[in-house]
Amino acid sequence: MVTGGANGIGAAVVRGLALAGAAVAIVDTEPKAAPGLVADVFGEGTIYISADISDQEQCASAVLKCTEQLGGLNILVNSAAPGRNRSMLGKLAPVDWELHRKVVLEAACNLTDLALEHLAVGGHGVVVNISSVTGSVIAVDQCSWPYHVSKAALNQLTRWLAVRLGERGIRVNAIAPGLVDRDVGQKLSDNPEYRAIIQSVVPLRRPGKGEDIANAVVFLSSPQSSYITGQVLTVDGGLGVIEVLGASLRTSNLGQA
């Protein structure tokens, strides 16, 4: 099950898991992801479940439909998050905190709890939470504080769940993406100025792709990571290890070339 799987990183994760042989349930509220299109876009064995996971009853319904239609549930990917409302940037008032709390944190808890008996079957269930590098660093001009705080809390929730559920053989990890270009529509790197900055400061000289995050999810869901739990894996092309002043000076020099 992949929440928020109709587009963006979530959609890339669905494709990655499907290519790896998993039957996947997309849980989303995206009207464009009509059930009739799912198999064509993501492959046979993929189903679509319309649910608002900020509501606990709809979470329960989604898990029930998933297990009935797919015959079980052993991988849960919590990828859904509210859209970034730029009008919230820099505001101290917690105007969008409730939505982030419900979708990022409570939904991850509710879905994990509701899926617990299925994840525990065979002692090899997996939960992967899609966090963000903004859970540990600040991007004040890009994300509201509720986005930052909810992702930071998701990281700690990941660790707590890993300890709590380890005795049942359930592994819980998170992935913290950095700069990721959209799979469809206008990309940040389409802008020549932004592209030059990215190539200057990101050690791998490119933005991330949805496929990069999907590959990490597939790895953390596979037997190859069977002794990894409670970890937050940063997938950012090395950007997070760059010293900030040096990176800033490097970008300022671009205009002097």
C-alpha cells in the first residue's frame, strides 16, 4: 500500500514496487487516478483506493479493501503529505498544522496500527515513511513550519515504531529526499539559472528523480535490508554534506564567469 501514490514521489514508488513484482494498492484522493487507468499506467496487479487518510474510518476502509483485493499487506509506504501552500511561508500562526498532523503523523500511526496483523504475518513486514531533509534542516522560504515539524516528528515516529514493532519482525524506516524534480510538468531544473546552481552545489551534479526515491524504497522493502530498521536514509545527491558558505560562494561565482 502506497499513500499519496497517484502522483509525484508516491507514483514513482508505486512504479518501482510494481516493477519489483509487488501487487500495489494506491491510496489517494486524486480524481485523475481513475481505477480504469491504474493498470495501464502502473501495470497489472495495481489497484486504486480512494480514501482521505486524514479520517481514521477511511484509513480502516482502505486497509480492509487492500487486504481483500490483494490478499494481504506486507509493505506499507506512508508517502502522502499536504501540498505546500506558499501563503503559509514564514507565518508563525499554526494555520496549517492540523492538516499536517493528521496526514503526515496520525495517518502513518493509524495505518500502521490497522495493518499490524497483516504486516506481522511471516515476521517480515515493512513500513517505509517518506520524510524530507527539511525534517533536520530549515528551508524557511520553501516550507511552512508545520511541514518542517511534521517531517521531523515523522523521523522520530519511525524510530519509535521500529523499537516497538521489532519483536514482531516488522521493520520501520524512513527516507528523506532532498531536491527532487517532478516526473511530469515543469521541473525546477528546466530553469537554466536553477540548473546551473544545482550542478554547482549538488555533488552528483543533478536533481533527484522520483526513481531515485523509489529505488531506495524497494531496497528498504526487500530482504537485502533485512537487518536495517529505525533508520532515516537521506537521498539527496550529497547536498546535505556540503558546507553552506562554500556552496553559496560557489553559486555567487557563477555570475562572474
